[in-house]
Amino acid sequence: MQDLVIGIVIVSYGHGEDILELVKKLKKQTSSNDEIVIIDNHPGKDTYNIFKKSDIANCYTSENLGFGHACNLGVKKLNNKPDTLLFINPDASPRDDLLSAIRNVDFEKYAAVMPTIILPDGRVNTSGNVLHTSGLSWCGNLYGKPIDKPVMQETYSLSGACFAISKDWWKKLGGMDSSYFMYYEDTDLSTRISLLGGKQAVLNNVYVEHDYDFTKGKHKWLYIERNHPLYMIKTWPLSVLILLSLQNLILFVGLWFISIVQGRLLVKMKATIISIKALPSFLRARRSTQKSRVISSAEFINLLDPTINNKALSGVFNSKATNTFFIVNYKLSKVILNIFSN
């Protein structure tokens, strides 16, 4: 659909010069009706100052209320009434065919799509994120080789680094959940698409380079630790939570131990406190999320992957014993759900 109108949203926290280069690359691909909006969350307003006299993109400043809030604000600032929304990180660098590939997607069939995200050396950053039975999510096929074939591969977890979503689906979902502040917004959005019966896919031979760094500072760990259980509580069917509760209780105890070993105990404790404080609002969100769900618990568990094959992890998490434990528990849970769903 070559006349598809695309609204592009870039959320930044500084990175002004990087965004200028990104916008220049995107402008080579845009049509006259496409629009680029930048939301700068940085109090220094360096990105805003770069673009305030420019006519290639509209830049707005915002109080830093998080990634999801900025994405929602960016969509509201679009004036071009887009058919599709594209979200892309400031440290991403698209190839010349990104927008044309998005225009060719059948958004009657797919709610959202993402390109293959690659590292500067050409290896895969993510070809669709993995959604594990523990509720953890990580980059799929990390450090692997891209699939250089013009096929669309189904995924259940988009990467927030770059993805496109139908404007109709965005409205249906109510945008991103800004309650997360940072991390898990993309996982939450993808899961809610699946809960409503929507399909998502990876454009295998469409590439966006991402300056990705796995290492995480204390601030990032704080929100990953906070949001991990809240995401599960909000979006997962109760029967799935119950059936996977034993493995995940063991996992949560293990994560406390790891936080001690890695010197993150205080961060873990603070994350737990703010997670508990946020719990009432996520329980309220859960009621509406589960009420609108159209897939069964048996269908939902098929979205999850019990295996751990993450090259960025090491030790006990990637061990054969751990994988066997998760796989056996997953298969048993599937059998039980299939029995009671029939």
C-alpha cells in the first residue's frame, strides 16, 4: 500500500546529533504526507535546540515521565493523520528500504511489525524478542546471523528499538502503558496485541542497525526489576500464573541471590518497594486487560518460550538442568490447560 501515511515518533533523552543523522536518513525515504515528531525528555533541551529552527522534524520538550508517556505524547503531536505509526530509537540507523517495506505490509492482517535489528558488525541484535515462561524477555537470536530472505516471521514480542503499528490498533490498545516509566512497555504492548488476537511479525530482510549495549546501570536495573512482576500480574491469565507459580517462585528467589552476588541488593530492595507501591494500579489495569482478552489461557501459553538460549546470560541460567526444569513445567502446564479448555 504505497499511499500509506506514516507518522514517525522518536523519543530522546539528549542524543541531539544522533537524532539529526537519523532524521536525515528517514527524510530520504518519507513521502510528502509523512511526518516526523521528536519528544525530548532531557532537561538540557539539547535535541530541542538543534531542531527548533529546522523544518525537517517537529521537536517538543517534555517533563521526563518515561518512554511510554513520551511515545503517547509523540502520537498526539502528529498532525498528518497517519495510517501507521513508526517508533525508532535515537541510536538506530535504518537502511534505505525501511519505510517502503512498512508501506508494503498488510496491516489488515498484521497489527504490528518490526525490522530485523542488527549490530554495527552485522550480527543480529534481535529478530523478535523472546517471551520466556518466567516473564523475562530478551533479544531473540542475539549475535546470530540475519535471515536474508523476504519472508515475515511471526513474533510475540516486539522490540521497542524500532517497530511499526497500525494506528487503528494503537487506538484500540490506548497506546503504551506509561506506568512502567521505562522497560517492559514494548513487551506489554505486544502481549496486549496478542491478548486481543492480533498478529505481529518480523521483516526478516529489512534491517535497522542499533548501537546496542547489554550492560545496564543501576537505574535501568531498578525498572527492569520493578516492572518484571508487574507486567506478568497485569497481562497474564490467572490460570497461567498459577501453573507457572512454582518455577517462578524459585526464579524470584534466585534473582535475589544473583542481586547479592552482583552487588545490586539495594537496587533490588528499592525495586521491590516501588513495585509493591505500584501494585494497586496494575491490578486495576489487569481487570480491564483480562476482560477484553479474546484468546484462551491455552492459547496464551503458546506465546511463551520455556527454553533459555540467551548468549548474554551465563552460568546457571543457561544450564541444561535449568532448561530441563522450565521445559518440563511448561509441557505439564500446557497439558493441564488443554484438558480444562476442552
